[in-house]
Amino acid sequence: MLFSFKVTYKELDEMTDVLAAKLRSIGVGKNSIVGIMMERCLEYTISYIAIHKAGTYVIIDIYSLLVKV
């Protein structure tokens, strides 16, 4: 199993809603650029989904860029 613990889809939805609201409160929205720099983990998944929920369409996956270098 990839994660050391399990979360339900409902819990995942709730966690991403909280982070998306926080991102919107600091000005993240349409046409924003948001970077993610962390290893692949549950928090990465939460961040990735929350960024989309915040309304931005551009995601820079810094981890993937570093791995390719």
C-alpha cells in the first residue's frame, strides 16, 4: 500500500476543501501559479487536488522537474 494510513473519499474531499479555501484566502485563483515541492505522499495528493479546487489551471510539479534534471 502506498500510504501508511487510509482515508475515505469523503475525508479526502473535506481535507482538500479546507486547503483550497486557505489558498483562495491568500489570493490563489484563476491564472495563479502554484508550486508543489514535496515527495509523493498523501499530503502531495491533497495539495494537488486543493490547488485545482482553488481555481488555478496551472500546476508546476517541481518534484518532477527535479527528478528529470
